[in-house]
Amino acid sequence: MRKPRLTDWLFLALAMVIGVAAVSVALRPTPGSAHSAHQQRVVTADLLPAAHSDGLSEAESGYRFERITTPAVRGPEVPVAFRILGPDGKPVTRFLDNQTKQMHFFAVRDDMNVFQHVHPTLAGDTWHTSLALTDGGAFRMFAEFVPLDTKDPKHPVVLGVPFAVPGDTSFAPVPAPAGDTVTSTGYRVERAGGETRIPLMRAQVLRFAIRGPDGAPVTAVDPYLGANGHMTGFHTMLLSATHLHPVQQAGVALVDGELTFHSLFSERGEYRLFLEFSHGGRVHTAAITVAVD
């Protein structure tokens, strides 16, 4: 019996490759109802309204958050400085006005017990502001702006970066979803109908009734950022941001003391909503937890 030659081994290897390929083709499933269902889900998702940029990344849509001065200590006015780099890598110094401001800047602690909303000023190519950080912990800060060349001015770009303030921290659990809340200044804010749950990926209007410290409905509020109020939500686990657009323009009387906002939530879970409104010569902040499913 002759010994196998090199050509025999080559033919054997080729035959094995062909056999494996044939079996793979034979076992490959043909497109059926499951595949069609998947395609249907994709098409349906594509037809849904676009969700907002969520601030989970420091770079998005060609823009990038460049840290200059990051908070690392406690204090009533901790400085923050940053640049926004555009698609060409150069600092961007002009954006569209978004509720009267070119730049909205937020900071939240991971337990949602600390919330800051400020408006940086521009010096050269760098944005400057300060935060009141009197306690430690893990935070995330967000820069929200609308590019000049945007095709959708109602959907700002939101860039987010984490930071930490060392030392002892007084953490507090995130309050459970509720139909109402009370501000530190005594105003009661209620979800219309007392609902605590919001459908996922469904554009809708959220209504919030405001009662003064005396229990009477607030029939008019002072203009605040070009509208009757401002609202931003943050996912309590992901720390993603969701901007809600005010329905009423500044000066419009409140029916039954209600402020209304357009909303669209893109992630399941609990969100902490921060409603800011001006009344009696000062800005009040109401925080309320809702569940999105």
C-alpha cells in the first residue's frame, strides 16, 4: 500500500472544506415569520419620534466636551471651565438660543439629591460657570446646546462627563414614584390625575398643577427662560438626561394652575424630573420621580 502523497492530503483538505460549506448552507434558516417580525420591529422603531440626546457620552454628533477645570472640591462656588469642540476639532463659541440661553449646564449627583442648573458665560473660546457643591459624592455634569447648523432645533445636543467630590457624603435614597411633591419653599406640585407611570417612546404632554403655600392654585407665574417653566429629567440608574419642552409661552395664564410640557422618554426605568418655575420674585424647583415603561 503506497503512502499518501502531498497532493492526496491537499485533495482531502479541499473535500472537507467543501463538505463543511455545504452543511452550513443546508442548515441555514430561510427567512420566515420570525425574520419578518424582526424587520417589522425595526421599521416600527424607525417611525417613532426621535428621542433627545441623553448626555451619556462626552462626544456626539461631531461635538466633544473638553474639560478645562473639573470640580474636585466642596464649596458654594466651585469653578467649572470647558470647551465644546466642533466636527473640525476647533472650539465652538456660538449656538442657537435655547429657551433664551446658548448653553444650559446641569450637574446631578448619582442619588438625585443634588441638582444644579446654571448658564455658563463665554470668555474667549472657553465656557465658565460655578456649582454649589456643599457635599461629596459621584456626579455627572451636562452641557446642552443647539448647533447653528442643526436640522432639528427642538432636539439639543447634550454632552455629559462624570466627576467626583471626595469626602464624607450624606446620601439619600431616590424617592419612589409619586403623584405629587412639595418644594423647599412650600409649593405643592401634582401630576395631573396623580399618574406616576409614563409610556416608553410615546410623545405626549405632561401636566403639572402648582399650588401655592396657601393651597390655592397658582394662576400666573413669572417668565423664566422665555417660558412659564423649565423641566429636565434624569434616569436614576443611567444618569441620562431628557429635556422636556414647555408648551406654554411666557405670560400665558395657567388653567387650573397647570404647567404643561412635551415629553418623550427613550429608556425604561425611573426618572427624577426637576421642574423650575418663577413665582413671587424667586425661582422654585420641584423634584418628582416617575416610572417609564
